[in-house]
Amino acid sequence: MRYKADITAGSLKVHESRIIADLLLRGVNAKDLEKAILKDNILQARTAATAVRLGRLIRKRLELMKPELWRLIRDGTSAVAIHAVLAAAVKHSPLLGDFLDLVVREQYRVFTKILSNKLWEDYLDDCRGRDPDMPVWKESTRKRLRSSVFQILAQAGYIENSRSKKLQTVFIASQVLRYLEKHHEHYVLRCIQVIP
């Protein structure tokens, strides 16, 4: 299955990703990581279930990348950390990556000023053609997915904010681009470099 709804567990969550990246870089084992997330509540989640869901999402994202990217997340400037987490999120979620690559890129190309909710709805409908095994999501899940994706686009700078959805120019941090090129992350590079 190419498309999953696990992105609804959180947007970029840069602050929380810095915390998890630090633990991974320090070589904390899975048991101690779980203890830090659940017992010590290092992510400052309101409930244990939220902490587990968020911790799992961030860890799955980061573990797809090398420690070099974790360092960019932990130690980088705000922009570097945001773009490094975005790269990990795109690699983890083809639903996000393909939206950037197939829809957002086209909107820049035709000089659209605003991303509409309809673009998202049409995109989700089109996803079934690329992934016949994609789950049939309830309307509430589709809305949460849209909300998460537009929050990510706003946090990364592609849109002004998740309310106006006004497209704007974004320049991905050079350190993140270098990491992706060095590690042959061609799909991620293509997805995050959508501005002509």
C-alpha cells in the first residue's frame, strides 16, 4: 500500500523531532526511548496515547534517514531543521510527497495564487488510480489529512498559512539539499523542489 493516513498524527513537529533526533544520535535504545516518551513525557503530550502516536510517527520518519540528517534537525537553524524534517516526512509519506510533486508543482507552473481544498479532494480521488489498495477513508479522515498536509506546507513555507493557502516562494536550505544529493534521495529532492 503506497498511501497511508498516519500523517494525521502530526504536522512537521520540528521541536519534537529535535528531541527524538537527539536521543537517536545519543544511541538511546528502543526501550529507553519508549520510557522517555511515555513515562518522562519528553514530547509534552497531553495523553499517553498522543505521546505514543507522535513518538512513533517522528521515529519512523527519522529512521528512514541517516544520522547526518538527524544532526541537521537537532543542531540546525530553524529553517534547516524545518526542511530536514520536511525531507524525512516526504520520504515517510508518499501521500505528502506526491501531493507536492504532482499538484503543488503544477500550481506553481500555471501561476496559481492559492491552493484550494478542491485540489486536495481531486488529488485524493486520483490517488486510487496509483494505489488501488489505498484505504477508503471517512470524510473526517480526509479532512484531517488535508489539515495536516496544509499545515506542513505552511510550516515549510510553500504557502503563507493554512487558512489563506496562498502560494509563496520557498528556498530549501542548502545543507538539506546537499544531504539529499549525497544520499541519492532523488524522490525527496524532486518533491521538495517544486518551484520552477
